[in-house]
Amino acid sequence: MLVQQILGTKGDNAVTTVKPDTKVSEATQILAERRIGVLIVSKSGNTPDGILSERDIVRSLGVRGASTLDENVDKMMTHNPVCCTRQDTSDVVLKRMTDGRFRHMPVVEDGKLIGIVTIGDVVKARMQELAMEKDALQGMIMGH
């Protein structure tokens, strides 16, 4: 399955972005309010300069304490995040996520941010593919 198909099943492809100088305290509020796991950090709002996850914030809190909340997100974001395109397959995306040990991947086209896929989105798509393959094989065996 292609990333384009995965995005199609998600409905709303809006991606929440913040500026690099956004305070971590504000970022945590946005994450909580929108019930999301990452924010794309972007100077322009169109290109992913970085990505900030809940995990990044928790790790920083554990090391540096509450002062983390007063810092700008660009101090703890992952710079130059690994991205995919609409034409990448779910297998390629899943491998990149597994190898990189991350769960969210921005989708870009011509350098512009057009969506985001999560490991949950990719696993769900892969399970649907496997179910269709199983049904097709069963149909062939049963002579349908």
C-alpha cells in the first residue's frame, strides 16, 4: 500500500506545526489539547525543519527537570526528520521507522509538508493488505 492510500484513509491530513521559538510548555499544551504525539517544527509552516515528540519532552524533563518547559522547542527537537513521499510503500516506511526507532513520519512532496503518518497508520494498512491477501488465497483454494 502506498502512503497516498494511507493518507486517504485518515480523512483530515492537517499537520500541527509550531515555530522553532515556541516554548516547550506551549508545545505540551498543544499536544494535550489535540491528543497527538508529535509536532512538526517549521519556520515557514510548509517545510519540516524538525519534529518534537512527547518522548523528547519526557526525556528532557527527566534529565533537566522543569526548566525544560521554559526552553524553545528547537533546543530538543530532532533536526532534519526522516520523511517519506506519497509514493513510498508502507513496507518502506515501516522499515525506516523501525530502523530509526521513531513512530511518526512527515510526508513531503516537492519539499512541502502534506501530511504525517504514524506507525499505527502503517501497521493498520499492512494488516488490511494481509487480510485481503488471505481472503484472495482462500478464494483460490476454495475455487471461488
